[in-house]
Amino acid sequence: MRLSQFHLRTEKETPADAEIVSHKLMLKAGMIRKLAAGLYTWSPLGLRVLRKVEAVVREEMNRAGAIEMAMPSVQPRELWEETGRWAKFGPQLLKIRDRKEQEYCFTPTAEEAVTDFFRQEVASYKQLPVNFYQITSKFRDEIRPRFGVMRAREFIMKDAYSFHADDESLHAQYRTMYDTYTRIFTRLGLKFRAVAADTGAIGGSASHEFHVLADSGEDALAFSETSDYAANVELAEAVSPGARPAASEALRDIETPAQKTCEDVAALMGISLARTVKSVAIMAGDGDGNLPEKGGQFVLALVRGDHSVNEIKLAKLPGLADYRLATEAEILEYLGSEPGFLGPLHAQKPIRVIADRSVAALADFVVGANKPGFHIAGVNWGRDLPEPETADIRNVVEGDPSPDGNGSLRMARGIEVGHVFALGRKYSEAMKCTVLDGNGKAVHPAMGCYGIGVSRIVAAAIEQNHDDAGIRWPQAMAPWQVAVCVINPKSDPAVAEAAETLHAELNAAGIDTALDDRGLRPGAMFADIELIGIPHRVVVSGRGLEAGTFEYRARSSAEAENLDRAALLARIA
Ligand code: ATP
Ligand code: MG
Ligand code: MG
Ligand code: MG
């Protein structure tokens, strides 16, 4: 690729509105441009990287025997009604209407669509197992799209769905996918870890997440140093209060003016304030949109992890008038939580934030409720989840003994880049999907589903691989392996020709090479090549030609060296 004929547009200034390094560098390198909140255009440069990631994912899925296909982005409401997810998926599901007033959604995931395909295509257990996958755009109306493509609204996901005659076959495929994911993230050169996870909105019985380790990660992971034990703490926390129904029962018994502290309420709800509450807000309103001055109740929101917001109607709190009115947008921003779990808060307009982020501030407020059976109204448990199978690790801290009895726990932050689920028969049963077994009897196939955040991987890789000069791509993801830089191509035809020859030879040898023939001054040219993270830089100059050498520098090294052709090729290969 001749860069003079490519579209490369880097920026000198660091974009002010980007919070994390990958977002900054992707903008600076001109890999992505924002179209609207959570919607990004991939530039030609960005797309090259995205395609490299896709290629590794595709190769490894094919190697594992999965079969590629493609399903529509826009899917009819009726399909999603079959599983109840038209309603249950929550506000992340983008709903659209056509000219005939028919309702559709933009696919956030495709269990329904693939199960519909399967029930039309596959009739016998003899055709099983089968694993269909696609690499396509998904849309989730994230409440807080942020960090560029890391948490976008439209993003590229590889999603795979397997079908099985029995549970043994499902578990074998689950293991195969687990191993495949391990190969994929290893080939991509990422430092990652697989952790036990909850089963989220998708439901099912077994689930692991794959996390790229990075301090900017949104999830907290706990793992043992001496065994395989690893889990997503925040998810375990979000699903662990097994006492959910019991907690709401208990809350019904609090009579006004019961003197319950936040800790008491938290204890009743099976959550531990000190460690699980990330941020705390007290909202005021009567549930009908009236201001607290007119009387009414108050709402306490305990915001845990990324997912759960629990509301408790409160008796009147002192000191409200001292606090300013917050806008709904501010509160949503402040909570930074998932929309599915903020439904009741949306309705609670206007809202006041009267506590700041300190948990201690809450302890001074007295919590109560006024009518049996009413306090818990509007409580949003969020997800319809089975009991978690993982140990309750909500309160673990670094150094605690590992729940598997092996060594002590360490904590790390992670970016979720992949997720494997053993779904069981939830979807095949809901959608009346059957195959004939060996006895000619109709049975529901067991299913698994396996996602990878292809576009998120690009950002996650940068979080792990960068320096002051810019991105340092792992080999497998680099837009080009080599940049051949030409000094003064216009004024020195011999130099231009030698560079062209090297560029052509390297590409012919299967080494993806760019020729920087843009005619920039060396300083500006080298800065671009470093910023966009090309692993190998070769400079062709008049002086070098005379000496029979090329100047070579690895992106990972501070030193350049002069090498003859053979030595250069040995270094690059
Ligand atoms: P998260 O916990 O980050 O919201 P998720 O658990 O909702 O992700 P899954 O339903 O497991 O996501 O989807 C499979 C993969 O898709 C995730 O592991 C992640 O890598 C990717 N993904 C999910 N949401 C987004 C998003 N908003 N932007 C980019 N990638 C995403
Ligand atoms: Mg999500
Ligand atoms: Mg998740
Ligand atoms: Mg997930």
C-alpha cells in the first residue's frame, strides 16, 4: 500500500474529550471518527486493524468447525415476543417501526433469529451438533456509551450459537469454544484471563467471560495465584443476593417510622454497603413526579457494580431543601448504570441528588417506609436470573483465601472481550424448536452461545500496548507489519526506486507492507508511523543506499540500526 494513495489523517493534539488512552490514541491516529453518541465511523486505517482481528476470529472459529452465516440486523417484534425478550431485554433494545407500523428491533444479539433458522433447517439429531456463527454489527442502546468503540452503541460482535442432541455434546462444544477463545486471544497477543461469570440477561447454566487485563477495565476480577480459580466480582455480586424474594418480604415488614439505617436495609437485602456500593444517590420524589416539598416519599438508590439499582421508598429525610435540584441527565450520568435497571428512576422526575458519592454520608439518614407492601414498589431487580453457581465472592479483597481453597486472591481490572454461555433449552423450548431423536421422538436441542467483541478488542489491545509515541500493535493486529519510509522521494529517484522495490518484495513475500511515499519531512513521517503503531520501520535514504544498508527500527526499541538486506529481512520475518 502506497500511503500517498491511502487516506491517513493523524492529529497532533490529544483530543480533550477522550478519557482513556485507547480512545485518545484511536482518535489521534485517525482510526475512528464519531458520528453521534456511541456511533463511530471506521476510517480506512481503523478498518484494516478491525479486519485483522476479524480474520483471526474467523480462522479460529472455522478451525473449531463452526460455520459462518449472516442474519438480518433488523428483526421483527413477533420473533422477540416468542421468548418474551421484546419486553425483558429492556431499553438497550432499539425498537423501530416501518411504514406499515410494523415493529422491529435492531439486533443486540441473535438467539431468536438463529433458533428460527435452525427450526426451519434442521430436523434430525443426526445433523447435530452444529455451531453457526456470524461477524456482524449489533446495536445496544447503552445508557452511557463511552470510551469510543470500547462501549459503543453500534459495534461489531462475533456471535456463535451451537445446537446439541444432549448435554454432553453441549459441554464438549463449550469446552471447544473456551479453548478456541484462548487461542484467539493468545494469537492476538493480549494478556487475558478467563473468569467465571453470571449468566446475565441471556440466561442459562454455565458461563465464562474472557477479560483483557487493564486498569481502565470496567469489571473487577478476583483470581487465585496458585490455581485456576477466577471470577468476575462485580457480576457475582450483582447476582448473588439469592435472598431477593426474602429481602422484599423483609422490607415489607418495616413500618413507619421504623428506624432503619442504610446498613439495616442493606443487610435485609443481602448486600454489603461498604464494599458493594460503588456510588450512592438519594432521590426525592413521590413517584408521580411531584417535588418533595409537596410531600411524598423519597427514594434511596444503592448503585452496585455496573448493573443493579435498588430503590427503596423512604420516609421524609431531613435537610432536603439544602440541596440543589439535579437534572435527570445528571443523575443518569452520575449513576452510570445500565438502562434496564434505571426504569423506575426514569419515572421518578424530578429527582434530587442529596448525598455525594460517600457511603458514610448515607449512614446519617434514617430509612423507613410507610405502608406494608409498598416500600418495595418499583424495586427493580433487573434480571430474571437463576441462582448463581459460583461462590459468593462479593466481599473479597486482595489477599483473602481463594474460595477453591487454593492460595490467596489477587484482584485486577478487566475489559470483557468474550463470553461463552451454556444456554441449555431455554430458547429451544420457548420457540418450540425440536429435532427428532434416535427413537423418532421430538426433543428440544440444548444450546450454547459464544460472543466476542471484535471492535472492542481493538481498543482493549491499545490499553495494553502503547507508549508516549502512540500505539504499539501486537503483530497480529497491526495495520501493516512494515513501513518503508522514503526520504526525499521526489529529489532522489534512486532512493524512490529502491524503496518501491523493497516494498514490492516484502508484499510479495506475504509481509503486509506500507510505503510511506507521502514526501513528509522525516520527523513528521516517523511520528505518524510510530503513532499508528507499525511494528517495523525501514528508512531508505541516499546515504544508506551508498553504504548498501537500510535503517531499521523496531517499534518496541529505542535504537535504530543500519542493516544490509539479508539482515533486514531476517529481522522482519
Ligand atoms: P458488557 O458487560 O461490557 O456490557 P455484555 O456482557 O453486555 O458486555 P455480551 O452480551 O456478553 O456483552 O456480548 C458479547 C461481547 O460483546 C462482550 O463480551 C463484549 O466484548 C462485546 N460488547 C458488548 N457490549 C458492547 C458494547 N456496547 N460495545 C462494544 N462491545 C460490546
Ligand atoms: Mg452489556
Ligand atoms: Mg458483561
Ligand atoms: Mg457478557
